[in-house]
Amino acid sequence: MKIANEETLVSLELFLKKMTEQPSNLRKHLEQWYASDACKELQKANEEAKQRAIGKYHMLSEEDKIDMVEAITYIMCKAEEEGTSHRGLQSALGIYPAGFWVNHLMDVHNALWSYYHDKKREQEFKDDLDALDDFVEKGNEASDESRNAARSD
């Protein structure tokens, strides 16, 4: 799926080059880019691609919709649970590099990453508490054994 034409990409590349050459004028360059025809064309193409994708989805049968949703959620959750990056998620979905243009994919990635990151930290915390409990119990057992040994002497 091609969203942007060569002219738009060249315009974006020139814009990024200007930004890096003159960082003090970042705001001015951003305003120029957002006011440019190339930016408007890119926004329009992105909206058209999104609407086209939504139309294709709604043309699927219920069974195909369920299959697609099942596949996408499985792939995304598996990749995020493994701690993937945004680019890694696109690769897992088989859409890298064009996936950078998928609307809200970064939002979903960030939400899933946070969820799995928090879940992992919670499990690590529980594991640490269990290890601490084991350590304290062993310390108490060793202390009891040394007291019993001292009494028997």
C-alpha cells in the first residue's frame, strides 16, 4: 500500500533536512510544513487509506472479521508481551516500514507495552517478595537450629 507519492516524500525529506540544519527555527519550519500542499496531500492520502481499510473490513463476512481480529490481537499481544518496539510490532504484523502510516498503531503499541511492562514488573515484585520470604524463613530456621544446638551442649 502506497500512501505518499515521491514528491511528498521528497518534500518531507527536505523539511526534515531544514529542521536539522537550523534547529532554532523549528517552529517556523513546522508551521511551513503543516501549511504546505505536500502535508495536506499526505493527510488526505492517509485519511483515504484509513477509509479504504475500514471499507474492506466491513465487506468481510462475520467469520472473516472474527478471524482477522483474532489474528491481529494475537500477533500484537504476543509481540508486546515479548517487549517489542513500535518497529518490531510492525514487523510482527508484516507491515514494516509502511506501518508507520497506520493511524493509531503507536497508541495501541504504547498502551499494550505499558500493560505488559506493568504486568512484568508486578510479577518480578512478587518473585522478589517470595525470594525474600524464603531467605527470612531459612534465616529463622538456621537461627532455631543454632539455638537448639547451643541448648543441647
